[in-house]
Amino acid sequence: MAANRIRLKIDLSGSTGEEAWRALRHYDEIDEAHYGPAFGSSGECGHPAGQPHAPGEWMGAQVELPSPIIAQYAIRHYVKQPRVLDAEVEE
Ligand SMILES: [Zn+2]
């Protein structure tokens, strides 16, 4: 188990494409950040690409930090942001 990796659940409702992900403010000390359905999602979009996501749509992301303690600080940083539904250490 890599306690230096965290998973984020990002609320997409009303945003378009990867807008919500791009607007996320990252923690200063991240090593890597990845976004996409490989990290969980609410499923395929039922609307045309380019149209805003529907209420309830979400997408997962993974952020890698240099150490488990920094990961804990990063979780606190991410959960404060309105688009972040959940942030937890990856299991
Ligand atoms: Zn969508």
C-alpha cells in the first residue's frame, strides 16, 4: 500500500470537458497528478462531448506526493475545494 498516493473524486456537474480538473489548485509538493476514468468515474457521459456535464457526474484522479505525511497535508488542501467531493489515501 502506497500511503503517499491519494485519490480524488471530482465533481463535474455543470463544467465542460476537463475544465473542473484544470481549475483544481494542486498542492505545492506533488510529484505527479493523473486524471481519468482509470481512477473511477460515474460512467460514460450521456450528453454530447462539449456540452456541460450533468448533475451527479464525477471523475477520479490520483495525486502522488513525496511522503505519507505530505499526503495527509495534501488531502486537507484538496477537500477544501468545492469541486472535490472526496480525497483519501489510496488503498
Ligand atoms: Zn459528462
